[in-house]
Amino acid sequence: MAKWSDRFYTYYAAVAFVFTFAALYPAFLLCIWVPRWNKYGRKINQYWAKTLFSIIFLPVKVEIEGKLEKGKPYIFLANHFSYLDVAMMGFVPGDAVFVGKASIRKVPFFGYYFKKLHIAVDRSRVKSRAETMRRAGLALDRGSSMVLFPEGGIYTQNPPNLVPFKNGAFRLAIEKQIPIIPVTLSYNHVILADQKELILKRIPAKMVLHQALNPTDYPTEDALKQRCFEVIQDQLVKDNPITSPL
């Protein structure tokens, strides 16, 4: 049974989310409709995320372990345990295109904005997955970074333990020779658990941007994928020692 304070805070956060999104929606539309302004729409997206988390919702501690070169594209890969994850990835630097599930396109207003500024993929269709990787490759060629969740969705039944990563992001990194930045979202599964009743808890959040993994340092796609998995899982175990089995 959720505490009344957590329930009240959840309602407050939902109202804040809707009102701030509504206030920014005309700016999103302008950036969608004006040719070559998409990147400015994504920049507004980042400011919105930082405002929501840092001022309205809860503080976020961002740790950056390595140097990120300004203007250089990266592939940011994060664990995915909570609906908060997508919004929190707005903290990654630079112009970043997100890859999300096709179902997000059905969300009124938000779905339209997402599919125009980012990439939606239907993982049940091989053609859709191939088109997603093609569009992701084009975005990287234009100098944009990519944000993906290599688990493919919220699938784990036992957070903070990851489920196996899918191959697409690692194949793309090797093909384009783009460094991967493993990202650990340490406490989102506690702040907003993936349960039938979504209740937000006011707990400080944490994001770790790990050292870049250069594809040239790994002999195979599987080796790169395994290393990325280990980096994120090790951080999750470190930050959640009681709930993790290791």
C-alpha cells in the first residue's frame, strides 16, 4: 500500500509533466515543421528533462567517468527498468536521437513529437528493426549521438539485474566505428518501479556515464556487448548491494 505522501507526490509530478509539456509543445511543433530545426527540438527536450528532474521532481547526480568530446557522436546505452529512464537520458550531452518502442507513437501529442524528432521501432517486425538501424546510421553520419536501451524494453523481473542485451546497437557501433558510452541509471527502479500502480518516490537519482568503449578494442561484436553489459551490471550491483545477488 503506497503512502499518502508518495501518492500525492505522484499526482503532483504527473500534473507538472503535463503542464510543462503543454507549455513547450508549440516550440516542439515549430522545430518539427521548420526544415533542419529538428536538433533544436531535441535541445529543448534536454532542457525540459533537466528542469523536470532537477527543479520539479528530484535531484539527479550525474557522474562522468571519461572525457566526452564536444560535437563527437556517441552511442549511449543504458539499463531500462523504469518509465523514468527515457526522460532521464535527456541528461546526456550533445544532440542525441532516441530509439524507442513503436507503441509510444500512440500516446496523444507526445507520440507525434517523439516520432518526428526521434526513432520508433517495432521489434516484432524485422523490416522495422532494419529501418531503425538504417535511420540510426544516418543520424550518426549527420553527427548526432544515439540513445538506446539494449535490453529492448523493460523486461527484467528482478531489477537491478539486467536481461541479455540485443545485438543491434553493437553491430551499429562496429559498422560506423562509433564509441559506446555505457550508462547506468542506478535507482530509477526504486523511484518509479514497473508495477501495476505507478507510484513515484522522492529519492535522489543517479546516472553514471562510463568510460567510452571503442569498437576497435574488441575482437568481436559479442565481446563488445559483453563488456558493456558487465560495466553497467557491476555499477548496478555496487549501487544496490542489498537487492543484488552478487
